[in-house]
Amino acid sequence: MTREWAAQYGSSFVEKGTRMSAQQAYEINKALEGTEEGVGEWFEIDQDRVNAFADATLDHQFIHIDPERAKATPFGGPIAHGFLTLSLLVHLDKTIPKAPERFAGAVMGVNVGLDRVRFINPVPVGSRVRGRSEISQVELKGDAVQTKRTLTVEIEGSDKPAMIAEWITRTFYG
């Protein structure tokens, strides 16, 4: 089990002998298909994070890093990069409560990819975002369960989300 899995789901479910097969995990997760998985914690998008992302990606467009010039745009100030919002899915997902029994016996989880991503509303610097997850599709793939989830990144105080993404992950059981 990786440290990330232990941190998110706790290491006790493996050590206590509550392992389950991929087939059992599939049946538990398949029953949740079409349901909301949960809502995560708010996370602030500050200018330092936006600037660090600009440096990491070499995307220094003024609408992200120059608050004075960005005031003159239709956004009224600097906005986060859409790809910064996308890259925060991992963190935002970690804050969404999940039933640990769904992952009993999990050895690791990997990203498979994204089927669809839409940037709907810009994220103003200084605002807070959170993730909301719905389990869209569950498939058995050998010794793994593949899950497609629709993750919506909400902006505090806004009726329109920042982003909606269909994220596919695969959890291996052993």
C-alpha cells in the first residue's frame, strides 16, 4: 500500500485482514453507480499559487500574474489558470469523504485519464473552490476496479462551477 492510500483511507483495513477481491470491490462500487460520492473542503486559490503554477508551466499570461493589468479585463482581476484548477483535482478529491470499506484490500490506485473536461467559469484569485464527485461508471478490469467519476469544481458564492471533468481511475486489489 502506498503512503497516499494509507493517508487517505488508513492502513488498518489491510492489516486487519479485511481484504477483498476486485470482484467484491466491483460489486460494492457498482451499487453506487449514479450516486453522489460526496463534497470536499474549500480550498483558497491565492496569487502565490497562481504565480508558482505560471512558473512551473511557463504560462505567464498577464490575466493570471499581473493583478493591475488584469483589473482592466472583463474578469476584473487575475484568474487562475484552467489547468491549475484541473491539476488540483487530486487535492480536492482527497478532501471528499469516502467509505473506507470500498477500498479494503486496495493495493494502489492510478490515473487512467480524463474523458471530458470543460472550463465553465473562471476562478478569481482569492476565491475558494471545492470538489463534488458523482460515481458515473464502474467496471471490473482484471484485478482492478475502474471508476469514472464526474468531478465538479465549485466556486464559493458562484452558481456556475469552475470546471466539470470526467476522471477515470483504476484501483488494484490484491
